Amino acid sequence: MSLSPDTSPDPAARFVGPGAWRQGWRYGLLGLPLAFVALPLYVVLPNHYARSFDAPLAALGAVLLAARLFDAVLDPWIGRWVDRLFGRSHRAVLSAGAVSGVLLALGLWGLLFPPGAVRAAGTTVLLVWAGLLMALTYTAYSVASVAHQAWGARLGGTEPQRSRVVAWREGLALIGVLVAAVLPGTLGLGATVSAFAVLVALGWWAWSRSVAPPATPPRYSAAPQGLSPLRQPAFLRLLGVFVLNGTASAVPATLVLFFVQDRLQAPAALEPAFLGIYFLFAALSLPLWLKLVGRIGLARSWLAGMALSVAAFVWTATLGAGDTTAFLIICAISGIALGTDLALPGAMLTGLMGDLGERGQREGAYLGWWNFAAKLNLALAAGLALPLLALFGYTPGTRDEAGLQSLTLAYGLLPCALKLLAAAGLYLLIIRRPTVVSTPLPNPLKAHP
């Protein structure tokens, strides 16, 4: 294992200009398998258990909610632990990522292929197995994700530089999602798990050879004491917008396969096409959004993406059986809007941590709460949307118009309302209100070059 010798104050500068692609793929490649595994964990798994194992929606939603809440609650502690690992050495961070990758591969296999004895024991045992294994798998995913994100956040840089660091990670992540969207329907779930194991090994290898962030000075190697991220008003404002926007995305992510199969009654062969178009256009849109960031900044570019998403999703309320072409267009437009959600909020958070004097000290603590919020969105989407749909008469495979209308409202219009609230928050709390730094901590990278 070798680390790049670069220890300049802003290594993110190496992500712009000639040869930047080398640093981009080395750092960003791990994002590919992490996003790859997220699709079966958060999108395929609920549908798989409901249809393959006849798990009741209400019970399945409760298990998903409990497992995801457990995972989300751990994230702030995982973030603080990652900060301590950075205080020890970069190799300690990479070692934690390696162990997490192994646990992820084993956990994914156990979730998608429960042992015969577990399946034969009945629904209750199956759901207990799924809940326990999800808790382990989600935790491993959290450790790898927070460590990888904190590494990128510690690279520093200007707005364009930070956005490119995040864009490399999220752009390669989109390729991972595209592969994960195609593999289950073409080569099967077994090939999906095997492919993930290979990709996570390659991603970790590339990460170990990427440009390293500046080392934490010895006097700051222990977890620094300062204000909790939750006591920083500027962070809370950004986090609130992130939560609303993330919930708006999490609801349709949980329900998309139900919508495609029951509302559109689309052939199974088209399911990979819908997901593939969505994520392909998100990846293709990233260079365009990055150019817009250079013109109007991160926050206003994100606002433009929110507006585009609402414009696309309102259309879903008019769709019915057979409207697959229209839905493909919606997938493409909403995919373009997704590019802002992936690349820009993280870059805004990195800049905020620099403004608060936290760079090189507590990125993990902030990212822990950030990921907690992201996972809370997913937990609430599964834990609330599925039981509510069951309450209002929807069951998988139904052709009852009242049940299908409930599915349409939950999938299409509820996310629009949440997205509009997020857009209002972004404009009023961030764009129109300058960042107010609360009790900034001394930056050790400036005090100890």
C-alpha cells in the first residue's frame, strides 16, 4: 500500500487541470461499489422480500425502519471514531475501509440468499434474520462511506475544486448504480453479489493510492473538543434543507418498483431501462452542473436542480398502464436533476466545515450527522410509506384503482411537495442569509504548516 506524498494545504487543487483524472478516479472509484451495494440494499431488498418471500408490507416496513434507524443512530459515533482514525494515520482509515468491504460482501449475500433453514422457519424468523443482518451490513456500509467522504472533505479547495472532488466520487457512484440496476435482471442476484465483491476490492486498492489529505498535527491527533455540529446554526440550516430534499428523493426510491410494476404495468424487461436511464442522465449531467457552479455558485445551482425535479415529477400523476415512454422521459429529466443532489450538497458541507474552522479536525463528526440525516430519510420512507400504502388499500400486484391512486400520490406528488419545501428552505435560509460562523475553532493546518 502506498499513499501519495502530496501534503499541500489544498490537495483538491490536483483535481483540476491536466492529469486531474488520475486523482479523480483513484479517490472516486470506491464510490462505485458503495453505490452499487446501496441499490440492492435500499431499493431491491424491500421488493425482493415482499414478492419472493411473501413478507407482509407492514411487517417488512417495520423491520426496515428499525434496522435503518439503528444504522442511522450509529453514524455520529462512527464519524467521531473516523476522526480518531485520521488522528492515528491514513493507514488506519484504509484498514477500517478494508474490513468494512469484506463485511459488506458477506452481509449482502446473506440478505439476498437467506439460508434454507431460515426460510423454512417462517416469516417471523426470516424477518428477524433480515433485521439483524441489515443492521450489521448497514453499519459496515456506514464506516466505509464516512471514512471515504471524510477523506475527500479533508482535501479542502475552492468551490469548483470541492465540487470536482465530490463529482468524481458521485459520478463513479452513478456508474455503480447503473451496473447494479442492470445485473440483477440480466445475470441474477448471485452475479450481483460476486460483482460487488470484486468492485469493492478494486475500489479500496485505488483509494489506497489516491492523494492523501494533510496529516493531522500531533497535538490534534486525539478527537478535538469543540462545539457539537448540532450547535452550529449554519450547519443546522444546511442539514435541514438536506433532510427535506433527501426525504423527497427517498420516498420514490422506495416505491419505484411498485409503481413500475403495478401503476404502469410495465414488462419486467423494462425495469433496468427505467433505472438505467435515470442514473445515466444523472452521470451525464454532472459536467454541465459543474459549469453552472462556476457561474452562479453551489447553492443556486442546487436550487435549479430542485426546480427541474419538481417539473418532471408532477408529470407522474397523469400516468397510467402502458405509459412507459412518458416515464422514460421523466426518468431522464429527473436524472438530470439528480446530478445536483449528488455533487453539490456535499461540496457545500465541505466549504461550511472550512468556514467553521473544522478542516483537518472533525470532518467525521459532521459527516456522521450528515449521513445520519440521509439514512433517517430512507428509514422514514420505508417505515412510513409502505404501512401507509397498506392502510389505504394498496397491496403489491393490485389492480384496484383506489389502491393504485394511493400509490401514485405517494410516489409522485408527495415528493414534489417535500422538494418545494426544501427549495424554499435553501433560498430563505442559505442563499438569502449569509453564513454566520459560530465560535470557529483554530485551524491547526494554518497554525502548524
